[in-house]
Amino acid sequence: MRKYRGVLLVAAGFAAIATAAAFYAGVRRGGALDTRPVPELLSEVPPGAPTLIYIDLAAVRASSFYQHRLDRAPIAVPDRDYANFVQATGFDFEKDLDRVVIASWPRSLVQDQKKTIVVADGRFDRQKIRDYAIRNGKLDQQQGHDVFLFPASAPNAWNSLVFLDDHRIALVEGSSIALVLTPHAIGSATDPARERAARLAGSAVFAITRVPAVPDNFAPGGMQSAQLAILVRSVQWVTLAARPEGENMRVSLEGECQTSTDARQLLSVLEMLRLFGRAGLESPKTRQTMDPATFAVFEALLNTADITQTAERVRILVEITPDILKWSRLRNAH
């Protein structure tokens, strides 16, 4: 089994792609660009964030994929502060949150501290949130807005919440909301993340992130390879997206390399790993030792994944069917 350990980890990666997007959706069909506009909500966050996430929960809730899902239990959020917030304000993100955009800057790119800005549309009880904020934080006035300040995890630090209108709020890491009150151009050609978001316009969900610098001692699983390190460093951006189509879910993971040559090499490596993964699953020992439901999920994902290259981009596309979700559910039940 050790012989195929790395191979099965690759297969697990395909499963992780599917699982991560199981409740969040949005990717263009085929390779054609979508002509629908970039979500308006993106204009509420400052440009230049190396990580940009957009989720249209209202679209997901309306899909057959979500309505006919096998597991109808509510999504549990194991966070005490959130549970207290729900109890005090009646807000439930699964029912009351419609759309959200998250822009994040890592510590290495911000001199004072890491910054994250969240803007959300939904149904919020303004008075209950105000009362909760006054009990647990404090009220501030900034540029004519009531700003609710909540203690952050760091000493003497605050997080801010402000109503932009009755159905839109912004949460800012820090005590100032100035960043969200400044008008932002939605189609800035100088914003790399937003430029990539334009290619995913019409998606219900997408996550775009610039790949951080790979350390000199890069050795996944203890395996050091200069060639592998060079190939990994060539990946500049990663995009995850998905879209429910009927009762299925199409999930896409795309890596953008520095050159088309790097992309061809990455494509070859992924195809080789898939072959190794299939060989590992065909081993009689693997069939005997692996849970049947887990085996079925890995086999379906490895066999149906479509790996393609276009210029500097390499994309893995998988179709999540009700059978795969059923097998995943059986695996989790054991």
C-alpha cells in the first residue's frame, strides 16, 4: 500500500476539489467565456487583493443540485461566537445570506497587519445587531455612519461592521471602515484578481488567489525535487469554481503558469499522476484494504476528470453526480 500512498493522495486531491465546492457553485460551460457582467458586489471592496472570493448563496439555494441534495441537515458552524451571534440576532447564514464577497491581503503585503474585508447581501435585523454590538463591543461614528466595533483576537484590536444599506453590510479587519466607503471601479484592468474574475463572470461562486512564494526547502511529503519545485513555482494563480447543472455539479480547478511551456509540463505531470492513481486503484491489495465507498469516489473522479491546457492555464474539470455524493456520504458514515 505504501507504494501507492502518494498516488492515492493525488486521488484524494480530486475528491477535495469536489468536496470543497459541494455547496458553492459557478463555472462557465466548456471553454467559452460568459458574457454576463462581473458581480456588482465586487465594486464594494478595494482593488488589488491577491485573494478574491465570491459566493452567490441565493443562486445555490435555487438550484436542483441543492434542493435535491441527499443530506438536508443544516450546515453546522462550530464557532461559539457565531452561535451567540445567531441566538442574539436571529441571523442564519444558510437562510439569510444571499451573496458575499471576500477580499484578503496577507501579512507579507500589508505593513501593519493582514487585512480582510467582507461585504454581504442578505436579511439582517439592524436593531438586534446594534443591540448585540453595544453589549459586546462599542459604537463609533465614522463619515456619518454608525460603526459597530467588536474586539478582535489580537490585544487592543478591533473589527468593524457597518450597514451600507438595509440589506448590505461590510465587515473590516481593523477599526476603520474607510476602505469600504471609498468608491471602487469594478472593471479595473490593473487589478489582476478582478481581471481573472471577469473571465468567470456569471459564476455563482469563484475563488481566485495568487500563489505565495514557494520556500527554498520545498519538499512535499519529505520528497525533495528541484524539478518539481521549479514547476510549482511556475504556477502564479489558482482559481476554483463550480456550477450546479441540473442535479450535478461541475467543478473546475485552474492553475495559471508563467509560460505555456510550464503549463504543458504541468499538464503532463497531472496526466501521469492520474495514470499512477488508476494503477493504484487497480491493485488487488488496494481493493481489499480501501473502504468501498472511498474507492468508488476516487475511481469516479480519476476516470471522469478532464485535464486540459490553454496557453498558460491548466484546468481540471470534474462532474459531481448524485452517485458520487452518495458514496461520499456512505464513506463519512463509517
